[in-house]
Amino acid sequence: MQTHLSEQARSLPRAEEAERILRSCVHCGFCTATCPTYQLLGDELDGPRGRIYLIKQVLEGQDVTASTREHLDRCLSCRNCETTCPSGVEYHNLLDIGRAVVEQQVPRGLGERLLRQGLRAVVPRPALFKALSRTGQVFRPLLPATLKAKLPRHAPQAKARPASRHPRKVLMLEGCVQPSLSPNTNAAAARVLDRLGISVVAARKAGCCGAIDYHLNAQEQGLERARRNIDAWWPAIEAGAEAIVQTASGCGAFVRDYGHLLEQDPAYAAKAERVSALSRDLAQVLGAEPLEDLGIHAERRLAFHCPCTLQHALKLGGAVEAVLGRLGFSLTNVPDSHLCCGSAGTYSLTQPELSRRLRDNRLNALESGNPEIIVTANIGCQTHLDGAGRTPVRHWIELVEEALAQEQPHAT
């Protein structure tokens, strides 16, 4: 695609990157066929090709309107289009660049600003989020439906974690909301890893991965969180930690991008690249281990929802399914398994109507094979899908750990 950036756009820190991405797009339209919002709305401007054209206009100096921002806001950042694209267009990076420019030129109304600032103030702070979640459970009957659906149906409990006792060590990103909404997920992961001879070491000063801030157009704040995590992890990395494990693929996708996002930061570029190289989804770690030695042969019938961040960002579609298959779980067929559930970070709160429609479509597909339970690999998807009050939704590692606990008395 031919493009001519305005003088103002050429002064942007990522101007060359934006121009390169725009020029790589040949406007073939393959991306449109797999875009969830285009499928719902049927508007070219609510698909990747149309949004790329809008961003091109913005960067070439044409007028930016509230309509431009709305079409960009409606994008889920699911990156399905990147999986489909034959030209390798890095759409998500272009979207981040375009959204930041539009945000500066078209101020939001008070209600939108308060919502976004509130999300940024609460979600990345686990202690505050936990306190508000507990309060929400107490007053659950009085909450609006949108917030009520974000709380677990039952009070979740975490099992004890094993002590660090093995020569093999990994770090684990704890996450922001997962410790409150699904506290046993990371505990279950630690217990399974322990049985495989891998210990999880704590990095108490690590916090939010930065994705919440970054994708709500507070990009520098998101990068500052990334720098703090790198500092928190670095001593363990120098001591030989072999991986930084994520049980939430949304966090994993952002951590994997640290190297790219901080490549112009002379103080952090090399460390960020190292962190990205060490980043592993839990399914990658388990998939490389002798799972058969665990002695598990689970026979539960599951439907797996593969998060967009797992299959389109991390390119790990099939990784969880392979682990579950090796352990004896029966997986149902899920039609259109490439599509988004509508969670997409904070999307379910900023675009609730579109998000609900996407969720209901995804649940219909997941339930079509009559599973006992739905499992997934990202806390956002888990909470969003389970909030419909239909088939229960949990993280897949919890079911593995439960099967392990059943087999453990027979282990020698």
C-alpha cells in the first residue's frame, strides 16, 4: 500500500514502523473473513482492512473524528487477522500506534474517561482488586448485571503451594485479577510443576504485566510496569531460572512483546529481549516434559476454548489440547474455534453489547459437543464465559491437578 506520512506523523517515535506496516498491506481482504467484529456488524470499517485504511488517513494528516475512534475502539485486538494475513501485516502494532494518535486528537467524554481511568486504577492492583471483589461478593444481589457477571459463581479457594525444592527453577507471573477470581490456578500449576521436578520461585516485586495500561492508551505507564517486572525478575534470571511461566495467555502475549516494545530503550532493550526469550506459556513447559510419568489417565469430557492470545498472538494453537490429550482427557469438537469470545482484556466493559454477542456465540459453539465442563487458558476468557451462568468454565491446569491428586496416593 502506498502511503505518505504527514510531517507530524513522521515525528512519532514509531513512524518508520507504522510506514513499514502500512506498506506491507496489499488490501487483499483475507483478514475480513475471519474478523469477529466484521462478522457481527458487516461494516468494512469494523474489519482490519478498513481500520488499516482509517489509520493510514490519520497518519497522512487527514481529519480524525469520533467515528474514527469508535471503529478502532471496536477492535478486539484478537489478532485473528494476523493469522489469516498472507503478507504478514503486523496489525496489532499498527493499531497501537494509530490508537495513541487518535486518542490525543479526539478527547473522550467524561463517562468514558472515568471508566478507563477506573479500570487502570483498580485492575492492575491485586490487593485493591481483591478487596473490591470480596466486597462485591457481599453485595452481589445489588450489583448491575455487567459487574455481577465478572464475579466467580462460587467463592474460589487456593490449595497450598509446594516449597521450592528442586534444582530446576522457573518464575511465574501471578497476574492482576487471577489471584482473586481464580486463586487456585497458579497454585495448581505450581503443584503440577513440582511433581515434574520443577520449582516455582517467588518474585514478590513483580506486578501487572502492563497490558491493561498499554491497551487503554496509557502506553508509557504500561511500559513502566514492564520495566519494573524486568527488574524484579532479573536476579532470579541471573541465578539460572529457566523460564518465566504464564498461566494467563493474555499476560504471556504482552510479556513476549517486551523485547519489541522496549527495543529503543538503551537501559532495558537487552534485558527485555532476554525476558521475552524466557517467556513461556504453561502448556509449552508441560508439553516438553514426560507427562506420562505423572500416572494420570483422566477421562473427563471437555471443551477447550483457545484464547486469541494463545492461538493468534503466541501461535500456540493446539498446545493445550496436546497436553490434555496425552493425559487422557476427551476433547469435544468446537466449531469456529479461531473466533474470539469477546473478553479481550477490558473490552467486555468498554464494549459490553458486542462482547455479550460474541460470548453467546462462542458458548453455543463450545456447548455443541455436550462437554461436562469448558476449560480455557486465560483468566479473562474464563471469567467472561463463566459469567453467562451456563456450562462451568475453569482453567485447564486445575483439572490436571485434580486428576493428579486422585492418582497421587498410588504413586511410588
